[in-house]
Amino acid sequence: EGSSLLGRLVVSNKGRKLGEVADLIFDAKSGEILHIVLKNPTDYVNKIGLEKTKDGQFLVPFSAVLSIGDFIIIAEEELV
């Protein structure tokens, strides 16, 4: 369930912390999760050039998610 992901730590498969889950962006028709909206982004996030919302929040494409457990692990090579 999407709400259980909120606040969860987002890390890369290279061991870098990216931030925490602030929100999820869904496709209205399919209900598929498209992006993770980050809160408390680390300095590293600024360097990798992620897409941003109109409010300046960083977006992680959900297609880059490798696994979801205590953390959400992202394939860093999918971000660039």
C-alpha cells in the first residue's frame, strides 16, 4: 500500500542516501506509481540532476526502484 511507503528512506544501490518518501505520484487511469517525491533530499541528489516538481521537489522515477523493504533501493544507473 502506498501510504506505508511515506517517510521511508530512499537509498541507491551504490549505498548513497537520497532522501525520504514525501509523496507518490500515480497515473490516474492505471493507478500505477510513476514517481516518488523526495523530502529531506541529500546534497548528492542535487548532483545527479533528477527531475523536479513545479514546487522544486525532486522526483525519482518508480521504474528505477529495485526493492522495497526497510528502505527503498533505487538503481542509480536508471537516474541519469
